[in-house]
Amino acid sequence: MADEQRGRRGSYAKGVVKREEILERALEVIAREGYRGASVKELADAVGLSQAGLLHYFDSKEELFTAIVRKRDEVDLARFDPIDLSAASLADVREGYVSVVRRNAEVPGLVQLYSQMAVDAADVQHPAHGFFIERGENLRGMLASVIAARSESGDITDRIDPDALARILQAVADGLQVQWMLEPDVDMAGIVGQLFDVLVQAVPARTGDDRTA
């Protein structure tokens, strides 16, 4: 019985490792070939599996691509030091957010995948629906937390509700990706950076009375 349990644990561990290998290689293939050019067959070939063998690790093709998008986020987050929201400056958030957008411009295939999956995930039955809902809530929560703190300290305009402004920042980044796919000359990172700059410039100048109030 103990040998059987150890065998099951070993098989499970190998499955987890293989799944991670599949996702890592899939990111490479899609970044190189583009979302449309990366078929299940090509992804399977990249890891030495048949198409059926590849899908053995996922419930469906849609589940596979959902896992790839999730893995893409994990890789992006690993590139940057975690931000302490209690002490984060607007400059910290600006640099981290703009850096992710800049990185996206280097991997058009992954941007295509993300944008297509975001549209497909509008269907509540789609495997990626829950992921995109959770992802958006987490991103906006992080942004709103920092925006609220910085607006109270006078570093950023308080004319827009922090939750609304967080949603605007997300919408701008997502919308720019669509524009960039149509017009590759669009400077996504530069435009997002300018938006942050405008928010800072929109802070009214403080008078001596304001500072001592």
C-alpha cells in the first residue's frame, strides 16, 4: 500500500513538472510564432508529445491556453521586485506598470493571445472567465490602494475616485494593446507613462495655508 502511494505521488510530481515544461515552452513558441501560428500540434511537438498526449495534462484546448495566459502573468511578476503597498510611491507603481507594458511590446504573440482570450472569457462558461475576473480585481485593487494613499498625501490628483482611476489605467493598457496590434508604431509604454505624469501634474498647487491647515 505504501509503495502504491509513493508511486502515485511520484507520478503526480512528474505530471506537475511536465505541465510546467509545457507552459514554459508554449510561451516561447507563441512569443516566436504568434498566437495564430501556435497550433496545439506545434506546442505538442515542442515538448515531444502527441496532441492527445499534450491535452492529457489539460481538460481542453481552451484550458491549455488559459493556463498559458496565467503562466505569462507569473513570469511577468517574477521579473519585478514585489511592491510594498503600504510604502509604495507613485514612481514605484509607474515604473512597474510601464515596465510590464514595455515588455509586452517585445512579445506580440503573447499580446495577441491575451487579447483574444480576454474577449473569449466574456463567456461565463469559458475556462478563462474566472481567471480574468480575478486578475482584474487584483490589479485594480493594487492600483487603487496606492492611488488612495498617494492622493491623501497630495502626490496625485484626488479628483477621480481611486477605484475608477484604477479601472481607467487597466482599460488604457488593455485598449492600447488592441491599437498596437493594428498600428505597431504605437508607443504603449510611453503613452501609459504620460498618463501617470498627467495625474501628477493635475495636483493643485498648495498654498502656505493649505500646508498648515
